[in-house]
Amino acid sequence: GNFLIRVIERKIKSGVSPLQALKTTYGCDIMADNIKEAHERLLTTASKVSGQLPSLEWCEAVGTNVVRGDALTYDWEFKPSKHIKQYAEALMQHVLPLCKIN
């Protein structure tokens, strides 16, 4: 997660939109709690650096591209799950209160 945070920061600071930065950043971890924390941190970081509130589309990008899996056996296709809309909505409701826009 820490590495991905720096990637997102650099992309946005170099002029890439937050959505494009999140759509083009990928990660995999075997621990579900690490993925949940990475999703939260990626969204709050993108929000803080860009000055924008996260959108449902941001949440869908993060939920699709940063996944739980064994890096040695994962197929690396990053296909959206059939439940991505519900997950993204729940994630957005959880993350919005964490985002502080100046």
C-alpha cells in the first residue's frame, strides 16, 4: 500500500487526473485487511492531493485494480467482479467522511 500511495501522489502531482491515476495503478496482496486499508488510503490520498472528493468511479477503479490474491498464482487480469458496484458504493460511504478538502 505505501508504494502505491507514492505512485498515486506522483501521478496526480504531475498533472494526471485522480481517476486516471487510480485506473492505471495496480496491486495485489494476500491479506484482505491490507487491501481494505490500501483502498481507503489510495482514495483519501487522491482526494487530498487533487482537492476533489472521491467519486463512485474512483472507488470502482480501486476495487478493480487493487485486489486480494497470491501474487505468485494470481492471473493478473484485474477483471471487475460482478459485485464491484455494491462494493464501490459501500467503500465510498466509508471513505467520504475521511476526506478533508480545504
